[in-house]
Amino acid sequence: MSRCEISGKRPMVKNLVSHSNRKTKAKSNPNVQSKRLFSKYLDQFIRLQVATKAIKDMEHMGGFDHFIINQDDSKLSARALDVKNRIIRKISAKPAKKQ
């Protein structure tokens, strides 16, 4: 079963409706790809199973770090939640820049 680790997308059950209006159950899987995503805060690549829609949303929001910090914890897998917590710890430990 394919599942996106950062958006929580999972397979859906749908009905295929024929011309005679018969309903046949079918399963629709999300387009999940294994990707290496770069975290600027951790300064390293993280390998996750990510849906292509999540990749597009990530680029729209401004990158992996910003996307995963704003993502709800209930949607994240255990590995993605661990990465999110590492990023948050790194941000909070970083001293503020002097102007």
C-alpha cells in the first residue's frame, strides 16, 4: 500500500460506473515517488516516499523545511515526524542574527 509520508495521501476506493450504471469497486493509488529532499536547516538530504502533488505544494510554499514545519503532525509518518522535530530543534538552537 503506497502512502505519502508528508501529506498523508493514501489509496482511495472508487466506483467504476458502466454505461448500464453498474458500479464496480476499484482502488486508486496516489502517485508516490521515492525522493531525496534537501533540508536547508539540517544541511543534508532526507529520503522519503512523497506524492507528486506534495512535491508541487512544497515548491509553492517555499521548500521542504517550510512545508514540513507547517504540516499537521497527524498527517506525517514516523520518519517525517522525526525529521520535523530535528528541524524544529535546529531552528530553536540557532542564535538570532545581530543587525
